[in-house]
Amino acid sequence: MEPTTLIASLTLFALAIFLGFELITKVPPTLHTPLMSGANAISGISIVGAIIGANVLYEAGQTQISGVIAFLALILATVNVVGGFAVTNRMLQMIAGKKKGRGD
């Protein structure tokens, strides 16, 4: 990888971290559940990308650090999706339970 490409990639990564932190800290608590559902969809896309990345290395017969990173990305994105859906489902059950208790 060329040094200019590496510097550009690291700059983009740092800006993404800063932007993500700023966006998340500005979200009111009432919007966290809908945003969590959106984040689950993005993590689903990350899972597909990690599978494709790992498959390319497998077909090429290479065992590089990028294969390990693709596998790690697959594991972390899967944990994020499963945990996010579990929390979202629990919150929706709590809301539905309140509605049933009112006699609606």
C-alpha cells in the first residue's frame, strides 16, 4: 500500500470516528431504539462484506492478516446484530406490555 493511500485511509477512519461520536452524543434517548434498528441493518451489510472479503482470500489460497481481520469483522458484526435485535425486541415487548395493561 502506498503511503499516500495509507494516510488518506487513516484520515478517513479518524474522521468517521469523530463524526460517529458527535452524532451519537447528540441523539435524544427517545430515538435510540429506531437508530439501533438502523445500525443493525448497517451491521448486516458489514457481515456480507466480511464474508466476501474472507472468501476472496480463501479462493486465492492466501492466509494474510486481512483474512484474520475479515473473520474478526464477521464475528463482531454478528454479535452487534444479534445483541441489537435482542435489545430492540425487548424494548418493543416492554412498550407492547404497557399498551396491553391500559386496556387498549
